[in-house]
Amino acid sequence: MSLGAGPVRVGIVGAGSRGRLHARAVHRAGGRVVAVAEPHPGRRDRLADTHDVPSDARYADWSDLAERGADRLDVVVVATQDHDHADPAVAFAERGVHLICEKPIAPEEPEALRVVEAVRRAGVQFTICHPLRYAPATRALVAALRAGRIGDVVSVQHLEPVGAWHFAHSYVRGPWRREDAASSLLLAKCSHDIDLLTHLVDDRPARLSSFGRLSHFRPDRRPAGAAARCLDCAVEPTCPFSAPRLYRSCLGDPDWEEQLLSAVTEDPTPAALDAALRDGPYGRCVYAADNDVVDHQVVALEFAGGVSATHTVTAFTEPAPRQTRVFGSHGAVEVDGSVLRFHDFRAHPERRVETMTTGDGRAPHQEGDEELVRAFLHAVAHDDPDANITGLDEALASHRIVWAAERARHSGETVRMAWDDDEDGAVPVAPIRACG
């Protein structure tokens, strides 16, 4: 993807798993990674070496890249931890650099609005990493819905099956385990699921409610005889959340060593792994960690046009792709990963079900990640903001729905949302308030 005389020049802020993923997507889309900012020297150099980033474009701190290297960038990817998105996003926007921002924009609304205001003031392009809109299955589903394939959409049911091991890794032992250190589970994991619902329905919710709690991963559910660490635990051999069983299974598999094990240890050897499990956060008992995010949650939404929808996120599943069911006046469609099954109420019983397989065999999320980056680099290279379907307004809308859902969960009330139109599209402007 070229801009003027050369490829779109991209800086990566945060060289963790998401930063590495986006860097690969930039390369595959024809862009060029020209700078990396990452405090951990090993991660910084591994990503930089992979993309031939020169030594003088490798920074330990994003602020140094913003101050000394922003003029060499067209786009920056902000892939730091949740609370560290706003400051770099604002700084690079003020320097005229277009932004790909990992979700969330920021955990709290005032910080997110600070980013929004900076982007609008600078006039740069912005996308949030909500890749579900770009997945081939979503594109096929939206095309079918807009064409009236199942008649009028009446209701939607959506499930995010996190997976027990994934939840234990990221949301009990890992960086997203506490709201004060990261954000709520709904914002960290499901802001793009909420965005998907608004995209499918093509509307904004008028009111919503939400229920969820931390039910299982807490001290009072700790089995008798369990130790504080898996390596010392007599219960570990039969525990579903055994850290040694999970992480040792990754050894020798390059994909899993990069995707999962790299968070636990920089050295993928049995001895280094055992040392990390002995002393680090990933070896803790899941019933003796300091986590506080919910392990299951349901959001019920009623859209302004009358469509109803539910979103469920739960830790207690096998690893599986997201599952969506859309119910219409003339039919229904089920989406399981990359497979769509259409049910036509008007057809002969023997011909009423049609199956469609989309994509290239990879997970829809992975395909969506790459297409999002490709679309944004195209939007920047060709000055074509319409190519970006997860822009500022869409990002802010999804976040405000999540914040409202969290208010509803904590208060136990149904929350009414107020939206208005301005020159940039539909955004909420009135305070969120409980139904009286």
C-alpha cells in the first residue's frame, strides 16, 4: 500500500502480541514498519529485527518516537496496555499522524473524549481495532441482511465464548484481571462484539440492561488442599486451570510459543517456564489471584427501531469462535465462526436450509485483523476515509454502550440512552440516565 512515492510508513507502539500481529498485517498489506517503541528490549528488538527497522528508529519510550520520529510516520499503531492508549494517541494525532488504536480508546470516558477531541482537532484518520466488522463472515452476513434475505430483522443473539484456559490466562492471571489496572471485561474483550451488534442491526440502542459477576475465580471457590501456586499444589493434576498443563503444552510449538507462552517467559524452555511459574503471575492458583473482573455477563439491548438483542460473554466454554443468530420475519441465519446457515421460512422443507462457508480457513477474528489494517492503510494512502468502517464515531458509540451497560450492571437498573446527530454522525450527547 503506497502513499506518494513509497509505502505507507507505520510505527508500532507496544511490541507485545497485538503489536506483532499488526506489524505482520502492515507488511502483508504492502505497508512498511519503520519504527518501534517498546520498553522491553527483547520484545522491541525482535519486532524491529523482523521488519528491518534501523537501530535509530527503535525507542524505549513512545514519547521519544513522538518527539523525534513522528515526521517519518504516516500511521502509528497504539498497542500498549489499556490505560496507556490515550497519551500516545493524543500526542501522535497532534503531530498529524494517523492512528490505529487497540481497543479500548481508553477505559474511562473523559480520557476517551480527550482522544476524540485531539483526532477531530488534528483532522487525522482514526480506526479502533474492532476487526469483527471486517471478517468475511460478517461481510457476507451484513450483505444478506441488507438485501432482505431473512426479511426484517427482529432480534439478534450473540455469544462470545472466551474459553476457560484463555480466561484464566488473560483475565485471572494476566494483565486484564483487574478493572483498575486495565478495564472491565466487557470493554476489554467485548467492545467490538457490541459494535458488531450495532453494525448488524444498523441502529443504536435506546435502552439496555446488564447482569454479570465474578462467580467462580475467587477464594471461596478454592478446592480443599489447593496451594497458592500450581507447582506446589496437590490438586493441580485434576484442576481444569492447571498452569503447568497449559503452558507446558505450548513448548515446541512456534505459534503457541509466540501467541501464549511469550507472555509467561521470554525463554521457551522447560527450565525457564518452571522458573516463571514458580515466581511469576502465571503460576498462581486461579482461586488465589487478585482478579476482580466478571467471569460471565449478559447485555440485553432494545434498539431505537424496535429490534432486540442479547450479548453473552462467558469464561466457561471450550475455545470456540463467536456465534451469532439473527432472527427475521422471513427466515433466520446462524453464524458459527466462518460458517453461515440460512433458514428460509418460505422455502420447501427440503430446501429451506442453505450453508455458506466464508474466508480462507483462518479464524474470523484473525482475518478481520488483517483486513482492518489493509482497509486503513488504503484509506490513508488514497485519502479515502470511507474505506475505514470502524472510525471515530463507531468507536465512541461502542464504548458508550459498554459504559452504559456497566452502569446498568452495577445499579441493577435499565439504562436509557440518548443519541443525537451532528455533522460527524450519530453520537450520544445527553447524559445516560436510568428509566424512571
